[in-house]
Amino acid sequence: MASLSVAKKFRDGESVETDWNLYHELTTLPPKQFAALPIWGHADKLNRSEFLLLAERQLQTRAALASGLPVSAAGQPGSLDAQLAALAKAKSWIGEGYAETRGLFEREIRAEIVEAVDTNGGQPLAIAARRKLINSAN
């Protein structure tokens, strides 16, 4: 029933501090393991934005695995997750020591992309447009 109390906290807008080491651990799981993960079991250690991000990424991973599309721990080729993983690699933000830096940067980028999509009338950004936005925030 812990998931019900966490869901209530999310609905009530109560803040949960993200455990960045856990976030890093979950985002680097192999795709099949990540797809099977009972994500609500970790909700009490993730801020609402990181929890929702992981839940969305898990759905995308499950869909990719079901369709036979290529997928890695970094996400599908060309996806925002893959672009952010490439940036983290380029910046050497690898490992638990950089989990918070990487997580906060990704949170900011995702918020800017949502804003850009809204400005663009709800149309998703192309890969090049996302790359430009990521590079400008970098």
C-alpha cells in the first residue's frame, strides 16, 4: 500500500527528494530488466518529475521491445534519451558521482522541450531542433 501513499503525495503536490544514486541505477538498467521493473516500488525515493520521466521511459522501452525496434539503456536511437545519454558521455557525466548533475540537467532540458513543443502548437521537435536546444543549454 506504500504506492497509494506516494500517489497521494504526488496528487497533493508534496515534494519528494530524488535519490540520485537510485535514479542513476534505474536509468542504466538493461532494457529488458528496466521494462519489467515494478516502478511504483521506487516512487517514494523519486521526485514527481523523475518518477513520471521513468514511467514514460519504461512505457517506451516496453513498446520498443514488443515491436522489435532497437533499444538500449540510453533509449531508442535518435530519441531524447539517447541524445541526453550522448551528452552525458561527452561531458563525462558517467557514474553515480554525476547522477545529480545529470538528472537536474535532464530535468531542465525536458522542461524546455515541453515549452518549445507548446510554443510550436504541440508539434514534436525534430532531432536537430532538440539537439540545438540541448547545445544552447549546455
